[in-house]
Amino acid sequence: MAKTNYKFDPQDLSYKKIELNFKQRIYKFIPHFLGSMFMGIILYVVFTSFVDSPKVKKLNREKTQLITQYKLLSKKADNLAIVLKDLEFRDDNLYRTIFEADPIPSSIREAGIGGVNRYENLQGFETSDIVIETTKKIDKISKQMYIQSKSYDEVLELAKNKEKMLRSIPAIMPVDLKNLTRISGYYGMRMHPILKYRRMHDGIDFTAPTGTKIFAAGDGVVKSVKLSRTGYGNVVVVDHGFGYETLYAHCSKVNVKEGQKITRGTIVGFVGNTGLSTGPHLHFEVHKNGKKINPINFFSQDLTPDQYDEMIYQSSHEGGQAMD
């Protein structure tokens, strides 16, 4: 019920009801309205500053949960990276070693992800740092897993070809022990018997009578046959696949043709004294991926442990004089 105001009239000694016109009512209402509105604004500012709305509370909870999930995801990515490192180590030092395959270079395994800024669309947010960091980890792991997967595909193919590889890798001495006079020169720095200066001797010299059979050290294809009166003289090169090649030099006669498929033990030629040589012998080399390596590591199949140990000893002490 509206409050009624009265005014005392001294002339007739009575109270009379005060009647306000419209304008007076407006003037009286305005201060109350402005005061109420001011208080309302203050209350709204205070409330919104210190008390979150249900929507804001929900968004804050979602943000906190999102950050927590990204931290957990980042930790899982770190754990996966550790597991992947172990797989890479096993691949390079066990599986690929077994199948005579070169390890994958770290420059390939650790290569970055291309692009000027792959994560530009993730910038500009409160959570950008953790989101970008985690995304980078996942991208790197994904690339490394792809490389590892391709490596396992290669190892699988090598495993399928293991039998063929074992037949192809040089594994026997090219001259029968019973026909071998001596090993006159091992792999390493040697004095050249004709040129009279020290230089690298890239193979092993097997001294044997002229005409002694020379056997292929493994299955393969005859890559080249060269007949010459200089240098290595008559030479046969056999490509065994899997990165291996063998060279047979100073032959008195060649017994194979270029492109011919041969098996381990095939007679590729006969010991001779052709080219730059001081006597009948076979100069034998083993190449792996184009690099000349010590053939002594491929003879254990033909030798007793004592014979092999003696050969290793002689090789390491520069035993024997090279004949070419």
C-alpha cells in the first residue's frame, strides 16, 4: 500500500493530504531510480569480478582438464620415444648387423619435420605452448616410426633372402689349401716388390703353382673380365649381390665370361703371373659397398682355429711380402 503524506494547516488546525502533481512525482522518482541503478551496477561489477558464472566455471574446468590431458599426452610421447630409441638401437646393432645391412644414419632418423611454420594455426591461445610442444613430439615420433617401419620391411626382405645371402657372401679361400705354397702378402701397408715404395696392399696374395685352380668365393654374377699385360694382368670381378664383390688378379687363364652366373666353388680362372707381378700367385680382394676390406675375415670356413689364428697373427704383424 502506497504511503500517504499529510501537512498541518494552522489556519483551520487540521491535517490535509498532500497531493503531488505528475512533474513533482517524476522529480521525486528520479533520485531513487538513479540510486538503485548505481547500486545495481556496483553489485554487478563486484559479482562478476569475484564470482564466476556457471558458464565461466564450466570453461575453466574444461581448460584445466585440457591442460592436464596434454601434459599426460606429452609424458606418454616421451615414454614412446624411449621405447622407439630401444627399437632403433636393436635394429641398427642387432637385426641389420645379422643380415649385413648398414645401420640407418642418425641424420635420417633425427631429421626434422618440413615446413616454414607447421604450427602457426596453434598459436595465439593460452594453451598454445603445451599444445605445440606436444604436437611436435607426436609428429617427430610418427616420422621416426615410419622410418623404423620401412627399416623392418627391409630387414624382412633380408630375412627372406638369408639363404641366398649366405650362399653369396664370400666364405671360402679362392685357392685350395693343398695347392697353396704360402700366403706371400696380407692386406695393409706393404713394400711394393717392383716399385720399391710402401703403399696400400688391398688384398691377399696366395702363392701357388701356375695353373692352380681359382675358385669363386660365393654365388654371384661375373661383373667383368679384363685381359691385360700390366697392373693386375688378367682379372675377374664377381658381383655377389648384397654389396659384395670379389676380385681375382694375375690369372694365367680366365675360365668365365662377363654376365655368367656362377656358384661358390666355380672355377673362375687359374693362378698365373700376368701383369705387374714377381711370380705366380693370386691377388684376391673383397669389396663391400665399393670399399676394399680385409679378405682375412672371410676364410674361417676353410681353416682350423689354429690356422685361422696364425693367419690373423701374420696379418697383424705385416707377415709376408706382397708380390704385386
